[in-house]
Amino acid sequence: MVPGQSGRKPRMLMALMVVATLWASVAIAGVDQDFIGAAGRGDLTAVKSFMAKGADVNAKATVFSATGLMLASQNNRREVVQLLLDKGADVNAKANNGATALMLASQNGHKEVVQLLLDKGADVNAKATDGKTALVAATEDGHKEVRDLLIGAGAR
């Protein structure tokens, strides 16, 4: 073996490649995480900007696996919800606890957002891991108009 070559060089290069790959993943994940946050805040300009930079419209947050659509729906960010749906967001994506955008909008009484989600094919009878549906969420939180809308859409 030549002095200074202990066999570590190939491992060092491999380690550098792994680190470079991780940094690239973090950069991409960072854009996606920022995109999800902007969607939840209803910052339409930022959402469009992150999408132009390659943010994944169906990216999931590192915590709870919520999507931008879920957070926008929960927070009654109607314009962002419409944009995300128009750009192909998965209307039936589920967070770690099984919650969907429809469940979150229903729980918070956001009738217009609930209607948008239903119009795009949201599963009105999807169940979270605890067995709750959008109908249960709306009913428990006293959102009669949303409850009636869900029943009219076939909720059981």
C-alpha cells in the first residue's frame, strides 16, 4: 500500500456522495416543506412560486404527513385549494392519522372548501384511523350546513 493510502479514500468518496445526495434531498424537501407551509397560510403567490421551483403538489409534511391541500382546506384557504386541485393534488391523500382534506375542512365548517373537494371527487365516506369520517367531524363540531352538504353527497 502506498503511504497515505489506507483504503479509506474509496469510503471517503462514498461518504461524500452520500452527503451530497442527502443535501440535494434536503434542498428538495425544503422547497416542498416551504410549499406546504405557504399553502396552509393561504399565500397564493408563494405557493405558485414554489410550484414553479418544482415543489411537489402532493408532497407530505415531515410531521403528520399532511399535504398542502390538507392544510389549505383546514384553514379555509379557498383560492389555494382551488389551485392545488387544478394542478392535480390528490384529493383523497391521507395524513398519518388517516385524515383527509375533506375531513379537515368539514371539522372546521368550511362549506365552500368542502364543496370544492366534493366536486373534485373527494371520498365522502373515507375513514381516519380512529374510524371518524368527514360527516362525524362536521357533526361533532356542530357544523350543520356542512353536515347537510355531506349527507347530500352520500355520506353515511
